[in-house]
Amino acid sequence: MSEEPAANSPDSPSSPLASASSAANASAAKRRAFKSRTISTVCLIALASTAFWFSQNWLFSIVCILLSGGALIEYFGLFTEPGFRRYRWQTYGVTVAYFCVSLSPLWGVELIEGSRLDSLALALLLVLIIGARIRHPLEGPKTLNEMTAAIFGFIYCVLLFGFMSKIFMLPLESTHGTPSASYYVLYLVAVTKLTDIGAYLVGSAIGRHKMIPHVSPGKTWQGFGGAILFAVAGSYTLYFTMGDLIPLITPVSAGILAVLLALAGILADLSESVLKRSLEAKDSGHVMPGIGGFLDLIDSMVFTSPLLYAYLIIFN
């Protein structure tokens, strides 16, 4: 028969020694997580800077397909029931075709006008899914749920993230008349990731009041404030350092847009938390230590990319 430690025993969970040990372990784990996240963030910044420095069309195309495709693979991996992964290959195929066609103007050929491509891609995916499904016996509402899961994954990981490539191909110019779409992409990535960094650093340091604990227990209102602060600071830093290259970002819009992008980034981050908690999954992947997988890399930009695209379309 097993024996439980007495209440005043050093091994008792309620003893001061056990509490101190638990706190020390939690602090050490937080330091390791911070170190891993910092190293991964530095690597990501170096990779992004290298890609931006060379500004090669083929490199940008590969990065878009790699990030979106990797996120989609992780998305289907979150499902434990094989039926919900039934249409993954159809979705992968449409994803590759989507980016090949959407990025075709980078090579001087526009196969399908951008505003029509999203609808055609969704229609093609639906036709392929229905065609694959009718070959097997139906399973009631589960049949519709499986098809919906595949379509949602395509919209979330491909169509929303695809606005990043749409921004890259906009006919935007600097004040000197040179192409500047890539600088707006740089602005988007920098402000979005600074939002994540601000939320993490401030939330880890002084986070006390839970924001939405039933969705993401780690998010705090202090981290929310840090996200807004870092986004605004980053936006104005970029405005003052390369304002001539992003003339559509004005002194007023630099602040307003930063707040809107931060709010969109936070909402996007929470959307991934909803997805993972709904499927009872702790992590989507482990590509970058301290950060996670491809889904964690693009989750914020799936909402910020459409927002910046809309801003540039309206004010261009």
C-alpha cells in the first residue's frame, strides 16, 4: 500500500521547501524558454534580412510556398482522427498551384488576375474534395465536418497568408520612383513580429491579469499593452529610417496602422490558440525552439497581411 507524505514533510507539495523548489524549476524553465526563443528570433531575423537583401523573386516564391505549405501540413497534423486528414493531398496540390499562379507576375507573366484567383482556387479545391468523397460511403455529419476542416485549413494557411504575396506584387513606388513593394512587406513583418515580441517580453516580466484564460492561459493584459507599445515603436522607427521608401505610411497613419496591426496580430495569435485547444493539441510543431512550428511563424500574419493590403489598396 502506498503512503502519502505528511503535510509537514519536506516532500509534501504544501511544504515551504517544495514550494520553493517548484518556483525555482518554473523560473529555470522560463529562462530556458526565453533563451531558446531569443536564439530562434535572431535566426529568423537573419534569414529574413538575407532574403530581403538579395530580393530575388525565386527566393521570395520559395519562402511563401515553404511557410504556407509547412503550416498546412502542421494544421492537418493537429487532427487525431484520420478522416479529417482525408483531403490533405488535394489541399497540398491546390496550394502549390495557387502560389505558382499568384506569383507568376514576378516572372513577367500573369496567368490569372489576382482578385479572381482566390475564388477559382476555392472552387477547384471543393470540386476535388467532392470528387474524392463520393467514392466512399457517407458518414453523416462527419462527412461535412471533414470537408469543412480541409477548406478552413486552406483559407487559414493559404488564402489569408497569400495576401503577403499580393502586397509584394502591388505597383508601389518610393518617393524616388523606384519599386518599393518589398519594403512594405518588410514593414508588415517587422511590426507584426514586434507585436509578438512585445507581448511575450512584457507578459513574461510583469504579466499578472489574465486576458482570455479559457482560450490562452498565458496571455495577459500587461502583455497586450506591451504588444501595442512595441508595434507603435517599431512602426515609427521604420517610418523615420525608411520613410522615403514607404511613402504611403504617414506620421499619422504610422501610429494608427501600428495599433490596428497589433490588434489584428493578437487576434490572429488567439485564433491559433482556439484551433489548438479545440483539437486538444499543445503544440503545432517544433521547427524553431522556443517559438514552435510553421503555424506559429505565420499565425500573426494571416490577419495582418489582409489588413495592410486593404490599407495600401485604399490609399495608393
